[in-house]
Amino acid sequence: MASVRLTGITKQYEDNPVLKGIDLDIADGEFVVLVGPSGCGKSTLLRIVAGLEDVSSGTVEIGGAVCNDVEPARRGIAMVFQSYALYPHMTVAENMGFALRLAGVPRAEIAERVARAAEILQIGHLLERRPKALSGGQRQRVAIGRAIVRKPQVFLFDEPLSNLDAALRGQTRVELARLHHDLQATMIYVTHDQVEAMTLGQKIVVLNGGRIEQVGTPVALYERPANTFVAGFLGSPRMNFLPGALAGEQDVVAHVRLAGGVHVDVAADASRAAPGGPVTLGVRPEHLRLLGDWESGGIPATVALVEYLGDAAIVHARAEGVPDMIAVKCRTEGAAAGPTAGTRVRLGFDPAHGHLFDANGAAMPRVPLAQ
């Protein structure tokens, strides 16, 4: 396997810049997920690593060697696309071994590699079938098997689960994670699905508008997002954002006056911000709660919709001065799904679970609170 280093990567089509200076190090054996909205440049970046796109500037290194002028077949990579691209007239075994046959690999070695890949992917019983006799999930495993038999230095996945239904996506995510554990291979995976990113990646790279917004582990990005874009992109339902302003003297916790006139405390260091300056409070749905009648304070809101999910309910509420509805994730017991539409509620949260962003959307440092 091999490491991958991208330095100063830019890509421009005529007057349209797609990548705007990408620097990224991927360690040998690491599973890295590139995630972001459509058009952010993640697939273009993957194709540059594969050699299917030329860079406008910058260098691509695989295994310590600069590969800018190396053709795709000699880069030691294997790519799995969103489309399975299987030959319909060939069996599963023939599809998996076709590239090896073209490369002149001996027949016995091809059979051995195909059998080993089929064992890893648990598709040994499908080797004599043709693609039309396979389910979508089975076809995708064949496409992955076709990559495995080549024994590449780096595996590249371009939204490989997009054509599968929800149940198969969940199952295949587990299989991909197991595959990485078994092969200990370097894998770069592109998706727009933040659930895939959070569950698969050892390291996540969040892209936006051709630039990297943040790189880190799933836990680090979820708990300490660098800005409002990352905070809003990772998490389902997304983080709630409430506009406000700094109020009074700032000490261990930040004191914030929300647009509706309510004052809240947040465990964030706002000492360098201008008094009275605009800020945005961010709170994830699972960290908000509906306050009881015996509790004081809170953010007044009116319930607009309740989504019952079985073990939980998502309460969507409107609050004064907040342009978007606020989502609150509540645990349910039995048939209880929380309040009904039109109910007046008050929303509270632990200051330790609040995030504070400045006028430019950058996160203010979070501070630990004494127990």
C-alpha cells in the first residue's frame, strides 16, 4: 500500500476554477472520506489522484513518487465508480479477472486472485452468474472485487453506494469497513452523504467550493467544527443556528443575547470579540431539550411539526428571530411522541454543548466547564 500527498492542487476549466489550492496528506493504510455538497470538487480531486484529470498546478505523490505525468494504469490505483460497469456477457469471475487477463497475468494466478477476492467479499457462490442475475448490492461487490484482484497501492471509491437503496447502503457500509480492516489498504472515498462519511472514515475531509474547510476524525469534526459550514453539514438533523449578539462582560462562558431577547450562556471563549458584536449560537438537536413547567428560562418556541421515529421524535419549532425551524431530538416512551403542533414550549441546553460562531462563521474556542 502507499501514502498519498497532494500539494497546492488547483484545477480550472477555462474561467471556472474547480479546485483552489488543495493540500492533503493521506497516510499509508488510512481510510479517508472526501465529503461535501454537489459541485464542491470532491470527484474532480479523486479523478486527479487517479490520473483521469490533469492538474492546473500542484503535485500528486503516491508512495513518495510524483505522479503528475504518470498514466493511470501505472499509478498503482484501482477505482470503483458509482456505475458498476460490468460486462453483461461475462460471468462474475470473468468480470473480476478481465483486467488481469489483459495484463497477461497467468490463468492460474487470475483464478487464485479472483477466488481470494470472492472469499473476502462473500460472493464465492456467485462466480458463475452473469450481472443480470445479481442484485444491486451484489453487482457493487463484484465491482469492488474487480479492484481488489489488481492488488493496488490505493483504492479510490467515487460514490459507490449511490445506486443502492437505504437498506443495502447500510449493509454495504459495514462490508466496506470490514474490507478496509481486512486489507489494511489505503482508501479514498468520495460521497455527499454525511452518514457514510461519519461511519466509514478514519479521517474526513470536508470540501466546499473547491477548498478544504476542515480535516479531522469524525468525532473531532462533529464535536469541534471549524465553522458554520462544517457544523451544518455534518449531523442529521443538522445543527440549529440561532442569531444573536454578545451581551455584557465575557468571562469563563460567553453571554449571548438571542434575536428574540433571551439571554443564554455558552461554554466558549469570546474574550477577543467586540462587545455587542454579532454571533451565531449553534446547538445540535440531541443537545436541546423541552423544559418542564417547574424549570425557569429557556428559549420560547411554538411547535410546528413532530416526526415520530420510534425510539425518538424530532420536534420542529419556530422561535422569534430565528429564520429556520429549530429541531429538537427527544427520546420517546411507548406511543408518546412529544408535544403536538401548535404547543408552546421552552427550549434549554447545557452551556457545555453550545457552539459559538463569529460574524464570519468561524468557531470560537470552546472551553471546559468545572464539574
